[in-house]
Amino acid sequence: MTIWQPETGEQVTEIISSALAQQRPMRICSHDTKLGFGTPVGTDDTLSLKALSGVIDYQPEELVLVVKAGTPLVDIEQLLAEQNQMLAFEPPHLDGFYSSEGTGTIAGVVATNLSGPRRVSAGAARDFLLGFSAVSGRGDEFKSGSRVMKNVTGYDLSKLICGSFGTLAVMTDITLKVLPRPETSSSLSVQCESLRSAQAVLSAAFCTDTEPSGGAIARTEAGWRAVIRLEGVDVSVRDRMTSLKTALSAHGEQTTLDLPASEAFWQSWCDLSMIPSEAEQVYKISVAPSDAPALLDHLLKSYNLHVSLDWAGGLIWIAGQGEELCGAVRDAVAACGNGHVTLMRGSEQLRSEQAVFQPQAAALAALSHRIKTAFDPQHILNPGKMGEMRGGV
């Protein structure tokens, strides 16, 4: 077993070129925070980016940040907080979710395209990736994008690299768009008798002009609780909260969460700490919000599950156990006619035997394979990490 820890982009190129010449597949990682995410990689040789860390350029007035790929996410957030700025897509910290001793890096966030509750209003990680430098599986250095949003030069590889799980190239530096932090936030909680009622609350809230930045549904002993977040200038948040309460007055008992309570609630949903740590299997399901109640009604009749919904009801988190659960979840989503399932947490055996990601249609799988081959013809970068979804398209 060999572990490489390059400190420069040039060293990354040398390592990949050497591995290519020797046909030695490598596992790509930083601090191994998300080691339990994806299909297990069948190689002990590792290229770690943990030493490739640091800020290259930060221009708060231009809302642009350039960092090395292995820079810890906590360091970036601390730097931005000093300038009252943030990563608007609310990247999750999953070290607790995966019981990891390390801390996540910006490369891991981009490679997995993970976004938090604000994704429903602000966009995903890929929408804030302005550009990057990387080394492909051919040992070629290349760049994509620039330091401005309105850039149409060349191919839009930023959208391709996000969610590719290190199977196409190894990023060496990353350019991100940042945004000012909201002055304050407040959330409205509405107690509902059924999931359909809670979904109706979120639908009604997002149809108002109050501009919610988050919408979640939590299962409680009394039923279901819909939570809507408002952010912005203090006076605006207070006025919009009054309007939101009026608009939802007929839907159920209301409780207002002040700034500390609101931030604590949404942080737990961002980092998935609302999911029981003892849950053996955790699934992330993306469906149309209107399909969520019927899908969950079907599953809850047969399984004892911990259920949470985010992204205004379009993202479902299911935690449970049982050998048949994986197949049941995929069958339930297939019955909806649309949507996809990702196994976010499971044993190594389960992730080896079952598809972690949603299986692709034949035509799309063929396209993904061609893209993977174009970037990494010998499949030396994270081989098999995405199972059948080669390339992460």
C-alpha cells in the first residue's frame, strides 16, 4: 500500500503520470470524511490531498475565493465569516454522519456536489463553482472556468466535475463565488396531523412572496411539523414573517423559532445530525414534492423508518435497517414514475452488492462511460467508486 500526499499541483501530475505508466489504480481522498459514501474502491494505493491546502486568493469585494483543493471546509467558513460572507449553498459537514475523525475539504464538497437546505433557493454547489484546475487520468493538466460568473469560454466542465467523485480528474485548486451572510434568520414551525398537510404548508409557503430560504418536514410524536426559514435584513424578516403567519394561519398551530433556535435547527438538517447515528442504512431520495406523501405512506406501512424531508419536500431522508429495505425503497421510487435514490450510508458489503447511485438508462450509461474513458482511459482514478454511474454525469 502506498499513500501519496502531494503539496503542489505539479506533484499531483507526476504521481498520476507515474501511476498511469505502471497501471496502478488509486483511491482519491483528502481526510476520508466521506469514505463511507459510494461504492468501495478496490485498491489500497491512495492519493491524498490533505497537504494541498491553503488560500490562493480571496477578494471579498469581488465575492471570489480561490483555494487549494485540500483546504478544510471549516477553515474556509471561518475566513468568510470574518468578512460576513458565506458559501450560499450551505455545504454539509458529514464527519459526524460518517463517524469520521477528519474534517471535510472543499474538494470533497465539490466532488460530491453536496448542498444543504438553502439549495432549494440559492442553488447547488455546482452553481457556485466558477472554475478549477485539475489533472486528468491521462496525466494532463487542464483548467476550466474563470473568476467571473458570465464566462462562456470553452466547455462548461465545472458542471461535469461536480458530482464526479474523483473519477474523472483530481482537482488542485478551486474558484468559488461567495455571497454576503444574511443579517438574521427566523423560522416558522407549523404542527400538522399528516404528511400531506405538512406538504401543503410548504407548498403554500413557497407560493407566497415571503421568499423562504428553506423548507423542511420533521416527523414528531404528534404528527408532522413543517418548518419554513426566512433570512435577510432584520426588518424585512420580521415583516415577511408576519405575512407568512397570516398566509398559513389556517394550516395548524404555529411556533416561531428565533435566531439561535432557527440556526440550530437548520444546522442539524444541513449536517444530517437529525438522523439517528445508529441507523444502519440511510437513503437520499429525490422526487417531486407532490409524490412524497404517497411514496412514504407505502414504505411506512411495511418498515419502521426515521423520515425527514428537505428542499420543500423534494428531498427525502430515510433511515432504517433490513436486508430488503434497499430494494423496497427503489421499487417505491420506481412506482412514482420519476425520481432517484442514493444510498448515503450502509455497510461495505451492502455498498458493494447494491447500487449506491440510481442506475442509469442504457443510453445515458453509455454516454457516461465515454466521458469517463475520455478523461481516464485506464480507470486509475477511484475505479468503481460510482458503480454503474461511471463519470458521475
